[in-house]
Amino acid sequence: MEISCKELKQKMGNNDLCLIDVRQAWETEIVRFSDSLLLTDELVEEMINKWDKEKEIIFYCHHGFRSMQAVMYFKQQGFSNAKSLHGGINAYSLEIDSSYPRY
């Protein structure tokens, strides 16, 4: 149910990769992955009703707790390839790319 920062780095730039940010909007102003979508009520509805439930989706947050909750919810909705970024964007900054600001 999780993906490591190293695994995510290897997948970055892949057109099939779907990154979903589950943090608050103010957090995304500090740091975010450029190709990610902010999870909103409208996006949740669209995902459940229209998205391919086999698509790999990687959720992330600050430390990985909220994204794991999102994974559990979406798995209950039938999304078999939903994963959470282990340690969140904070761990990505520490382990992979320190240019991502920490807060």
C-alpha cells in the first residue's frame, strides 16, 4: 500500500503516473510535486465515477498519514493500485531532492 521515495523518483516523468496531493491548499503553496493534482471533493467524485480503477495512483501528504487514509478509502472504492508515498513529501526532500522545501 506504500511506495518508497526512491521508487517514486524512478517513476517521475512517466505520463501514466498520477500523483494526488491530499494536503491543505496552503501547504501546496510551500511545496508540491509539479505534476500532482490537489484532492478536492470534485476530484474525488470524478475519480470514483470516471477513472479507471486499475490505474496506478500515488497519494502523498506531508508525512504519509493522510495519504494512507486516502489509499484505504480509495481501495474500498475499488482502486486496486492506490499507494501512499512513505514518509510523504517531507521524506522525499530528505531522501531524494533537498530542493523541495521542508516545513
